[in-house]
Amino acid sequence: MPAITSTNKESFKSHIKTWRKIFTSPLQQINLSDIENVFEYTSSLLTIGSQTVKVGLFGGREGDDVLDISSLTGGELLYLPGQVSDYVKIKTNNTTNNNNEVTSSQEHIDTIHWQYALTPRVVLEDNSSNYLYLNETFQLGSKILTVKALGGLLVSVEDAPTYTVTHTATQHEVLPDGYFITEGDSITFTITTANFPNGSNSSNNTGNGTLYWSLGGTVDSSDFNSNSGSVYISNNTANITIDSFTDTSIESESFRLFLRKGDSDGTIVATSDFISLRDKEISVAITPSVTTIDEGGQVTFTVNTVGYDNGDVLYYKPLFTSGQADSSDISNQYGSLTINNSTASFVVTASQDVYEESAETFQYIIYENTDQSGNAIPLATSSSVSITNTTSYNFSVSASTISEVNSVVYTVNTVGIPNGTSLRWYITTMSMTDFTYRNGIFYINNNTGSFTITPKQDFDVESDEILTVELRASSSSTSVLSTVNTIPNVTVTDTPYTVTVTPSSPLTIVESAHDSTSQVVLTITTTGAPDGSQLTVHERTNTGDITFDNSTITINNNSATVTATIVRDGRTEGSEDHIIDFKNQSSQVVASSPTITITDTSFVGSRADGKTFGPIDVTRDSGIEQLASDWYDLCDIDSIGDGSKISLFIDNSGSLTTGNVQKALEKFVEKLAARNISIVVVENSNEDWITPFDTVLI
């Protein structure tokens, strides 16, 4: 090739035209350094040195517009000196590996078009297109190209990855391209790759990475233990082994493996041959030895097979129908069978339970495999076996009608219940306050047992109530023991009662003082109330003026007492009326005391002894002297002698506090000091201006 003596772009283009006239070969080799100034942009990953580059010549004469780059490989550089409106058709071999569909010798032609000078566009054989930028990697047929420079187009060329799928299926007896496996067989697919990249669009062809596979055709999840997944390619190879399931259906199924890159929905890069899944000629039957058994009885299930060898293992499990037997009704529910001389058997025992119920049925299925959701794939299902109930109950009550505080005895006679069996009774009607206990345990011995229920005196006048009781097996069970016989209901009527409250005299009582406590003893007298009956005690207005020694009283021998203590609050309130209520467990008032009047001795002037002043209302001064009240004059302190002692109480219970009258207090103390009068100041927020003076302060 003539030497390039100028790096000027226009000079280079002239050389290109000259080459096209001289050379018939479309690829000419030069040094990359000879054309480095032709590029407008180069990749930072490209180091220009003495490496060679193939220059693709195209256009200008008929027949040279298809450029075959099939011979380029291993990162060889290719330069296409295209300008605006130029194009070149690139020819490679096709690398699609769909077995039996496309051969590797088929030609693949794509087009590169310079619609714009620095952004060539590749148009693939399927008419999809993409603009090319620095470092972009794209595939043309059997080649992977990476953009290294623009101004024209400089690319590196490598062989694209190839994928093949082989398998261990059996060659068809007649058809050379036919393969099959038989139900129950395993099959292994071997994946072989070349130039397999480590990651998407990577040029790091380590031969390691992940591909994805799935089965296509007419098979489904009931035919194989796995129908899709991923496989890790190590050193350009990997194996996928799956197991087919045996069933008794007559089918005509086939499948093949699809291999994808990227993800489970990615591009298919290879497929296997089509493989037939032949039916295995087998049959399985399961037969119960009897069709009816009693509770506690046994049934033998015999399994007969065709097509199974000695030592083959099958499995069994129960099949329950809604409303019939369940897992609590039978034993030996799951297990395996080893086939010997085409047969095997297992025994199932019906549970002896404590329920009286109608006959219940169950079946068993035989299976060899489970589907991908873990569900058994049945090979055979037995006919139904019925469990006959051997348990019965007969109930009686000592009375059909009782009144509150009277008892009813429930007697339970049984058949089929072992001695010592504990059963539990539950009350399902009436309210929580009607009974001390709403459930309990009793025991069956010699086929009988009993329990007693006593409604409480609820101190409530109401209509007759119906007492309904159920028997259950345990505290966690919600099922009644008998759906055939039920316990008779009992009518519960009110028991008449009276409750009288008598306070100790007097009905007018003085509020407690600092040195004495005032109390009222309330005596409660009843009729119709059994020992242990309870009432709660409440002061009706709930002012806090009365406390009780007990908030609940318990009736014994038709009597109870409660002591009410009158609280001393130190407030000037006058007389107050109070009523004490006694309530039942439903918070209904069943009795009340007469009105109790509390008189208040702590009124203004009640403690006056000629030396007491107050209470006195004063104004806020907010620390301003002109606003301060003159407490000295208000209390007529001039009336007492020099050197006297006084006490001062300031009520801080409201918004007017010591801080609001601080200036008045300072003036008061200053005037007292001038006369040598000492003072003790007491403050509190309880509105109690009496208590502080119960103690000698001076």
C-alpha cells in the first residue's frame, strides 16, 4: 500500500480514493499511528502506537459495498473512513444456536450509515437501528464490535459468544433427529460456550457467568421437578439435571430447553433438540379391606401395581372431604411403601374420640412425586371408608326450673368413654354476673359423671332466663361433644330479696376536726341474699367528702356493715347532704342510705378570739408600691402592743399567689419591724386557712 505522507484529513481522503482504484481487496492494513490525526474523538481506553488497523474500502465502484469482516477476531482494529451519506454493508456469519433451526454457515448482513458525520448509525438485518458512540459495544452476526474512535469509525472486532446445548436423552429407534425419555427418567443438559462474557456486553471473556433456562413445549410443573432456573457457567461449561415424574395419564408430550442471557425473560441464545416425554406403562390400585370400621377399629389398604420393580418406593396420604373425617379421626396418616412382587399394604386405625357424631368417611391416595408446589401427584385413590361412631351421651337435669342461689345437677351418662376421662362444661347464655364460674371440669367413671351449677343472686329484677350448657373436650376446643343429643335447658327465675341500709345516728354529723374524727356506721340488712353475696359502695355525689373502710361489702347471715368517715377539708362550705348507694355487679343501685347531712364548723369567724382577722381579700400589686394594699391598717395592727407576735396565712390556691402581693407583704413586714412585732408567715395551696393555726406557730 502507498505510504501516507500527510496527516491532513483531506489528504487522507484523497489516499482513500486512490486505494479504491488500485486495490481489489476491501480490507487494507496500515499502522494505526498513520491515521491518528484523522479522528475527531478517541476513547480514553485506546492507546495509539504501532498496532495495525484494517481499513475497509467501500463505495466508488460496483460490487465493493459489502465488506466481509468474518476473518477479523481477537480485538483486531477496523477503520471505516465514512463521511456524511456514506454507508457500508457488513457481512458476518450468523451465530444463532437454535439447534435444528439455523446453521452457523448462514450469512448475516448489517448496514452502517453515516447520517451525521460523527454519529454513524448501525441498521441491523431485522431493520432495528442504533446510533454509535465512543466505547459502545454492539453485535453484528458472529462478531462483537466496540467503538474506539469517531471521525469515520474505528472499532475493535472480537468473536461473539456461542452457545450449544446437548443432552442425555435416548436416540429415537428410527428417526435420526428424534430423542425421548420415559416418565421417571432424569435428563442432563450440557451447556458449552465460547467467548462467554463475564457480565452483559462485557469484553472480559472469562467463560464464567450466569445464564437462564426454561422448558418449552407441552409439559408443565406436574411433569418435572423443575421447569426453569439459572445455571452458572464455569470455564465455559455447565450441566442442568432435572427429573421427570411418573403418572398414570395417557399423554403425548414433548419439550425442549431454552437458554437465555441477561435474565429469565432475556434473549434466547440457544435451544436444545425437541425431546419426547414417553408415558411409562404403569398402573396403581389401592383397595381397603373393609368399607366400614368402628372407632378404634382398623382397615388395611392394599396397593397393587404394574410396571414397578421390587424395591421401588411409593407414598400414601389421607384424602379428607369437608364435613367428613379429619386428621383427628385416624392414625398412621402419612408413610411410604416398598413394592415387593408388585404389591404392598399399610394399616390405618380409626381414633376412639369423645365426640358423638354421625358416620364420617375418608380416603387414601398413592403417589410417587410431588409437584413444584409440594402437592402430591396422585397415582391412585381408594374408595371411601366409613367410621361408625361408638360414643354416645345421655343428659338429664335435676330440675327444669330453678331460682337464683339454688342449684341444678347435670348428670351425663356415656357409652364408649374410658374411666377417668375429663370433660369440660360451658355456660353459653345469661350474663357474666349471673355465675361465679361459667365453666368447669368433671370426670367420667363407670360411664357416668355429673356437675352442679348455681346461679348467683344478682339483685336485679328481670324476666326468666334460660340456662344453656355445652360439653367440650378441652378449654381450647370449640366443638360440642355431641351433635346428636343436647343438654336440656333450665329456666332460671329471680329470687326475691330486700336490702335495707340503716346509718348510726345522728343523720346530721359535724365535719371531722383536727383533733377528732367523725364517722357513720351503715348497717345493711338483707333477705334472699346468700352468704358471700356482694354489693359495691358509692357516695352518690362523689365530692370526696366521705371515705369508706371497704368499697365492697360481703353479705353473711343477711347482714354487713361499712364505716363512712367524714373527711376534714378545712374549707368554709356550710351544710352538705350526701346519700350512700349500694350497687349490684351490673352497677345498678339496689339500696340507698337516708340523707346524711354534714355541717361545716370552719366558717368565717368560727375561730375568732379577738385576735384573729380574716380572711381578707386583697388586690394584686405586681411589685408596684402604689398598687399595694395596706395590710397593717386592714388588720388594725395598731390595736396590739409593741413587741407582740402574730401569724399570717397566705392562700396560694388560685391565681393570686404570694408573688402577686409581694410588695404589700414587704410593706407589712417593714411596719411590724418598726414596732418590734415578730411574724410567722404560712403559705399553702389547699384553700385551708384553718389547719395552719391548729399548730402553735409562735
